[in-house]
Amino acid sequence: MDYLDHLEAEAIYILREVAGQFEKPALLFSGGKDSITLVHLAKKAFRPGKFPFPLVHIDTGHNFQETLDFRDQLVKETGEQLIVAYVQDSIDQGKAIEQKGKNASRNALQTITLLDTIEQHGFDACIGGARRDEEKARAKERIFSVRDDFGQWDPKRQRPELWNIFNGKIQKGENVRVFPISNWTEMDVWNYIKREQIAIPSIYFSHEREVVFRNGQWMAAHPVLQLDQEDNIKNKSVRFRTIGDITCTAAVDSEANTLDDIIAEIKASTVSERGARMDDKVSEAAMEERKKQGYF
């Protein structure tokens, strides 16, 4: 067994623990490489049976079309249940207030929609693709991360996880966020995708796209960015290292057309994966504050 085999075996074990310990789990699916990897691992864990949980996508309404198309094709191919919850519905119901201005984003509003979706469906465990190497707040995370009945994360309430023993006991109303690939790195994910020949959205590869320079980053020139005469639209060869809401996900200059190219590019990069996420630049503790509010 090589190191990828060990990581895979651990993730499959965690997924099966979720199925065994919780009554109504769900897999949070963004259409990004990490959640796609989770779906692949779930197939290894549970096939030929169906997944013991649905896929749940919190749609901001500002997603890349390539991501939505990939999501729908994946669901069609796997035959698994998909639940889509819309941030726009939270806005229409007055539960979420949309930001104003050129730097407005719906990314933070996902938390409100997510917590409502968890309550509506009674999910007691939500599987996510977060990894400890992503960001310093993620490094504090347990694999079974307990959230209170308001969906909030308190690092002082997290439980020890010695010898891969995971404690899923919770009180009524609480839930657990589970991170089966928490011990993986970005490079591990890409090497696994290459080894397993996992399909991913096309925008992970280099392509020509109209972009604008915003806050030191190249952003997709999309109407949701509230473009005006000050925005100088250029056509550049770029790719997306991470995929999220269009308003907070930056592109990187790239000629990487293959998985080998992407792996070589990441090896040479001096910027972290989350360096292309504008929502992490709000403050030093941006991610931790969002987690405390219920962000997955």
C-alpha cells in the first residue's frame, strides 16, 4: 500500500462510521474537487448499494455554470439523490440580507441557507470536503466536529480522537460536521484524482476567459460582479484552483491543461490554495468567525 491507499482506507472507514453512528447524514456537495473526491470515496465505501445519505448543494445563485453542469451530470451518472437549497430563497424570505456595492458577495449568506436546510431535513451529520491544510482555522478541526443546536462551532467543545475512535454522540438539535479527507493535502487530492481518473469540472484546467482585475486578483467578468466603466475586461488564459461563488473566487494565470501540469504548477506555487478566495481576506480570523456562525 502506498500513502494514497492509507488515506483512502481512512476516508472510507470514516464514511462508514457516519453511516453506522448517525440516523440522517448528508454529504455537502459544492461541485469542487474535494466534494467530488468524497463522492468517489462514497462509491468505494457503499457500492453496489446506494449511498446512505443524499448530496446537498447550497446554491448561491452565483455559481459557475460549468460547476452546475458537472453537478447535474454527476447526479445523473450516479443515480444518487440531490437536494438543492437556494440562497435566493433565504433572501426572498427576509432571512438573509444581500450585500451592496462592487465587492458584494453571497458567499457568507450560504450559512443561513445551510442551517435552515439542516433543520428542515433533520440532518444530524453533514459530511464536508474540508482539509486541515486549507487554512489555520481548519487546522483546529476534528474529523467529527460537533456543532451546537444553533449550528455554531466552539473549538473548546471538540472531542479527542485517539486511535481513530470517533464519538458521534450528540444532544437533540446538535449536529456533527464530518471531514473524511481532513488529513489529506491539496497535493494528495490531485494525486488521487490522477490515480483514480476522476472527472472534474473543466474550469480547473487552463482556458481562455474574460476577466477583470479586482482587489489584486483576476476575477471572472460576470454580471454578478456589478461591472462598470472602471472595469477593464481582458481575455486571459486562466484556471481556477478552487471553486466557489463567482464573486469571491479568483482565477490564476495558468497554462495547465493536464493533471500533470496542475500538479507541477501547485508544487512550484508559493501561494496557498485559499489565496484565491477573496472571502478569506476580510480579516485574519475570517474563516474562524464564519465557522462559529455555522459555516461548514
